Amino acid sequence: MGHPEDPVAAPIPVLIIPVSVPVEPSSVSKYRVSVADAHGLEVDGLYFLVEERDDLTRKLGKKLSPMLKYVFGPARVLSLLFLPALAFPQSSTQLSTADEIRAGDALFASFQKSEGFADTPESKAIEAYLQKVGDKVAINARRKIPYKFHLDPHPGFRSAVGYPGGQIVVGGGVLAIMQHEDELAVVLGHEIGHIDLMQCAQRVIDVMQRDHLTTQQFDKLSIDDFGNPYGKAGELAADREGVKLAVTAGYSPQAAIELLEVFQFLSRNAKPALPRTDSPSLEERVQQVRDEIKSEGWDTSKPEKPLDLP
């Protein structure tokens, strides 16, 4: 059975840039058109028609020359540049890093209010420890944003959640099943991964478009939208990024397998359920870590540091 992402089975939006009349590249007209691609499939997408200056070929041609093709236009033959439309954001919704941070602040405030927990001397001490480990992991993330790490002390919260802009909440329940700081580093790395890979920011944009919100209405964002998985591919990507960040920070990659195996043990008596399509299984996650360790050549014999909760 074919997959939805199969480039042959699915429409492929294309960007068309004719080279003819000298016009500033900023002069862009949008057209909704249909053409036939090389496979004879009908391609219906948003096209940007830009007539370029002489030097635009030099600017784009070096990057896109492998994709250069020629098609017949009305009354003349034009040289066209084709490239996937995914390379150029088509969304009209814009989200700056500052906006993303404000969205995350609003979501964390909503989360804190909904859970009804407040700071205590003990929780502040634990959060200082989370921040120390989190800073160590986040320093190698690609996006340099102010990550903030919080504690939700509820023992039933055996996970963590990352909000846009760097807000990360760790549940008391997941801390209770950890033995090593390395495991904490992997969990924090996973949530940092969601943020660093722009998954959280994209979800803000998706929700803004769905609910017709502006950047002045982040108080209307729902935490329910940000507690759901980011799809099987998204979760596995955050796993890979998280383990890599933890290892780069000096932690053992074996900790990721150990923690996942604890979750497997805790769920051993659970009633069998149908495989989820929006999140990978524990078995898939463990296997991916094993494969990543092998492909990266990481040392799994490195001693792990005991968890040092206050």
C-alpha cells in the first residue's frame, strides 16, 4: 500500500520563477493553477510567479541548478526554476521568537492555574536543580532561547511537557522513577527537541489559523492542544535530538534505554491496546535509541551520575 507522503501518489506544489524581464524579486504575484508534472499527475497548488533581474539567476541558480527545467509557455519558450513549495512558507501567519516566548508564557500560566500548584521552598530547590541540568543540555541546542524548567509535583504526572518559547514542565511522577541524572537529561532533551525543531512553534501557528487568533490573543490558547503528541515522526525526531543533546552534554545514551525500559515494565500488566498512529510505541523508541547509539558510535559504558534531587 502506498504512503500518503509518496511523491508520486501525492500532488507536488511547485514554485515557478520565469527568467525574462528585469523586475525586482520582491514583485510577487500569486496564482492558483493546475499543470501536469513529469508523471502526468495533476498538480494543483499555490504558485509564486517572479520575473527576475539578471543577477537573480546567479543568486538562485547555484543553489537550484539541479532542479532547473524547461517548459513551454504561451508564444515563447521560458527557462523556469522549479522547487518544492515546502521550501517557501505559504502560511500567512507569522510567529516571531518573541511571540513564541509570549505564547509559551501564557500556556505555562494556564497550565499552572489548571493544576493548582504553587511554589514552595522544596519545589523551588528542585526547580533550581532542573534548571542546572536543563541549561547543561540546552546549551548545544540550535535555538538560543531562554529555557525555563518547572516542576509539577503531582505523582501521577509521569512525563514532561514542553511549551513554545522554552517553557518545560517536569512531572513529579517521572522524577520518582529515575535513578540517574542522565535519565533526567534525556527527558529534558526530548522536550527541548520539540522546541528546537520548531514543532511547538508550528503548533502555535496551526492553532492560530484554526481559531483565527492574533498574536495579541495568546491567552486564548488551550493547553490541551499542546499536550498531544507531535505524531510518530515528530516524537521520534524529538527522541533523537534529545539523546544527542544529552550525550553532547556528557551524559550516557544508555540512560534513554533504561528509562524507556522502566516504562515498559510499569505497563506490563496494562490491557493490550491498538497501536497508536500519533505516537511511537515504547518498543520503537527503544530500538531507535539502540540504532542511534550504533550509528553514532557512542560509548555506553560511561558511568551514570546519580540523581541529585534536593
